[in-house]
Amino acid sequence: MTSAEGYGQIYVGAVNWLPMIVTLGLTIGFAKSDNFAEAYGIAVSLTMRMTSALLFIAMLPIKELLLCLFRCPYPLCRSLR
């Protein structure tokens, strides 16, 4: 089902239901607040790891450009004087 108001808006029910099910499962699974603190630390660590992995994948196409910029910035800056 698509939205009549917004251009490019697509509703996918599983995208809303899956986080709800996972949240309810975690709430039932971690009964005490001490367990929630540990789960929060794990979630933050996993988020940082996933962000780094996705950034690595996104930067692969421009790897050559970045290598050039980081290898030879000195001659470039020297020529600007």
C-alpha cells in the first residue's frame, strides 16, 4: 500500500511489526532493570559496529580518491602557497 499524500512513501507492515515484537520480547526476557542496563550496553556496541561496517561498505567506491587525498596532501598544499 502506498501513501496518496507523500511522494515515494511506501508502507510495509513488517517494518513496523518486527521492532514491536522484538521490543516486547526483550521486555519480557530482561525482567530486571539491571539486565536492561547490560542490554543497553550491548545495543550501543552493536550499533557502533554496524555503523562502522556500513560506512566501510559505503566508502569502498571512492577508495581510490580517498587514498590519493590522504597520501599526497603535502604537495597539494605546498603548491597553493
